[in-house]
Amino acid sequence: MHYDRRAQQLLRFDQYEDGDFTRAEDDRLDLELSLLGSDRENEIVLFNAADEAALRVSHARYFQSIEEIALATARSQGPFAC
């Protein structure tokens, strides 16, 4: 996954088959090297998840804006008692 922190934007999302960890690591390294000197605030990460839906829940910030996350959190907690 390639994420631009400053823009809060997901730039690249690659999926690999189970057991393809070496290829994923090689691709990550290639991407990091290609981005050296970039003016973006790059975040290059590898995740292991059961499926994309699980990843979207556990790492929502890569897929949703802060506003969307805040709204979803508020909805899941219901009204606050005063």
C-alpha cells in the first residue's frame, strides 16, 4: 500500500496471493527506492489480512477521510447521555 500522508490519499493498493510474501517485500522495496527524493509524505506498508474488508475495518484511515471515520464512530456509539 502506498499512502500520501499529506494529501490523506491512497495512491496504490496491491494484493498478493497467500505465500507471496517475498514478492510483496521486493515490490515494497522497489517502490520505496523509486520514491526517494519525492516531495510527498509517503507511507509504504505491507499488511496481512483475511480479506480486503477486514483491512478496511482495521486500517480505515487508509480508505476513508477523517470526517468519514468520525461520522462512522459517532453513529456506532449512538446518542450521548447528558
